[in-house]
Amino acid sequence: MIRSVVRGFGAALPKQVVTNRDLEARVDTTDEWIVQRTGIRQRYIAGEGETTASLGEAAARAALDRAGLTPADIDVIILATSTPDNTFPASAVNIQARLGMHHGAAFDMQAVCSGFVYAMATADAYIRGGLARRVLVIGAETFSRIIDWNDRTTCVLFGDGAGALVLEAGEGDGTTADRGILTAHLRSDGAHREKLYVDGGPSTTGTVGHLRMEGREVFKHAVGMITDVIEQAFDATGTTADDIDWLVPHQANRRIIDGSAKKLGIPPEKVVITVDLHGNTSAASIPLALNEAASDGRIKQGDLVLLEAMGGGFTWGSVLLRW
């Protein structure tokens, strides 16, 4: 059986760090208010010359280096982003060009904060279907460019960054002991569109627009939706929360993460938390968290790792993989 195995991982962050104390000088907020409600203490903000594609390229190169591969070894690039450099072409082809890659295919995937999970599931389908041997999966965002910096309820939440994985076809026995992606589950419900959206676009206002969010509504739905797709992953593989070595959630809000883990029965010491360091980096948050935990030795080869995310749309999903 063909499995999509993680061969390499990498990340990239902008140079500028913005702490909660820094934001106190810009908007009517406090460090205590932000930490208490979100767990966020700082975030990285892209400066001049730093874009979704440039951050994505840096993360991709780091993942390729760790895998011992070059762009010539990659068949497909999938970039999860809601903040592309241009309306078109896809920022994935920009990254492809930056890498000096003239073969294969590259495209963007837009599922907001669930984007990386959607991209992982898509890459897995390509690999299992024999359409690609190696896929470079990137999550990269510059959400600071679509934030209304006068809206204190949203501007404190988001940051910029990029993370990447190289997935490679490997042989497995069809059991949960196999390395690679074991199962993926994706969901969406467009009835919730106006709870988290951007109030602009080429076909409507002709402008980029700003992010708008009904925070309480998002929080109300988040835990239930996340646990739904995680329980599907358990059912599909015959695993339970006790089998999980690491939960790597989308880093949106510490309270959502804690609530989801508690409902699933996953102890706090098995949950990777980076929201305090990066803020909500949307599609980049899961690969950034994976990079942190794998780089410092927490996530090791053979570990059973559960990824989950929820984003605007609403979209949500899970991926269960053995590292």
C-alpha cells in the first residue's frame, strides 16, 4: 500500500517581532487582555520585501534541505494560502520559479486556516493515486496585509509566516503501524460564511478588503467541529486518543485548543502549542508548529501525530499520520 511519508520539514518567519506590549501603543488593548483570551504573547509581521511567496520559498528550501532533496526531485507544489502575492497567477508558481523549478505542476489551495490540512489531503491523493512521487506542501500567509489595524478584536490575533513539508511515496502494509498519512477528513459548511470572512475581492468590491470575524460565534462552533473530524479519524483507523503521541492543532486560540483536547481526552502534555509565539498564522500555523516540535525533538520518527484545523467558510479537517 502506498503511503505519503514526511521526508522533510521547514519554516520561515519575518524579521519583525511584534509583542503585545508593542500593540498597546497602537490600539486600545493590553497584554493581559490578549493573553487571557487567546494565549498570544507575540507575532511576526512581514516587512518590506517579505511576501507570502518569499516566506513560502524560504520554508520550502528548509524542508528540501532537511530531506536531502532539490527542487528537481519534486513533482508537485501545493501552497495553502489566503493571502497570495497576486490575484493571479497562483503564488505557488511564483515559488516554483523562485526555486528554479521548470517541471511538474504548482497551484494554490484556499481553505483559510484549514488550508494546510486540505493541502495535505490533496497531496496524499496525488501520491496514492500515482500522479506524483514527491509533493512539496507549503502553508504561507501574510495576514497582516488584510488586517484592519483599527479593529482591536482582530488585529491582535494574527501573524505572518510559512511552513513546509516534503511528502514522499512509501510502501506500507495497510496498518496503523505504517509511516505516513493514515487518514484525512475534510468538511465545510458555507452557511457560516459571514462569521469569518474578508469584506473585499476582485468580483465584488475590486479591493483586497479586511478580515471580519464574529469571535464568539467562531468559538462556539470550533470545538464541536474539530472533535467531529478527529472522531472520524479515530473511527477510520481503529485508534483512540490514548494512541496519539502528539496533537498538533491549528494555532488560533489557546482556549479553543485546550477545550478541544479536553473534550477528546488528550492530555495537555501531548499538545503542541505555538500560538503564544506566532499568533494565528492561518494556513501556516500547523507546519510552523510541526517544525518547532520536530526540530526540538519532541516529535520523533514513529510517533502518531494528529493534525486538525478550522477556518473561514467554515472549513475544517483532520489528518492522522505516523511521523
